[in-house]
Amino acid sequence: MEAIQTQKAPSAIGPYSQAVRASGFVFVSGQIPLDPQTGQVVNGGFPDQARQSLENLKQILIAAGSGVEQVVAVDVFLTDMTQFSVFNEIYAAYFSDIKPARAVVEVKGLPKGVMVEVKCIAIAA
């Protein structure tokens, strides 16, 4: 196993790795909309938070030598399911070829009071 770390995504806010490469896969921890430079939640509403969460995920995958085109499964956590269609529109811009398997669930709360968290499993390149 190998821990993956990049400055282009926010540092872990707990005792976990940004991602772990093992057995030909990259397991990316849940990404929330933190600005990698400041460690603060991005300004703006749900669309900005969704884009930043996905961008953080993308940067970790790149650091692992993989990419969004290698993602096989995604789990999405939303605090408001009425944002589902907004999320889908933003998500589609990141996953344009073969769409990964995916689950989207509504949760009561997320770290730092954010509205979205995204994690994934990808094939290691």
C-alpha cells in the first residue's frame, strides 16, 4: 500500500490519507469543498462547493498517476437532495466518457458544515 499526498488538494483534516494506492486501485477519501491553499470552505453556494469537491478529487487522482477517466465507482453525500440535478450537471463535466458506478445519498450533516462530499475508487495507472 502507498499513501497519496498532494498540495493541490486540501490536507486531510483527520487521521487518514488523501488516498491510498493498493492492489491496482486508488481509493480516494471523501473530498469536501476546501480550498487547497487556505484550507477553508470555498465561498459561494452549492455549485461552487460541488466543483471544488470534484476538483480536489481530480487533483488527488492525478497525484496518484490516475485520473477521472479511470474512476470505476463514486459515492456522493449531499445535505440537500434538491441539489441532485445541479450536482449531476457539474458532475457530467468531469465524467464524460464511461460513467462510473455511483451512489448519491442525502445526509444530515458533513464536516465543516459543507453541502457536498465525494469519494471514489479508480484504477491505478
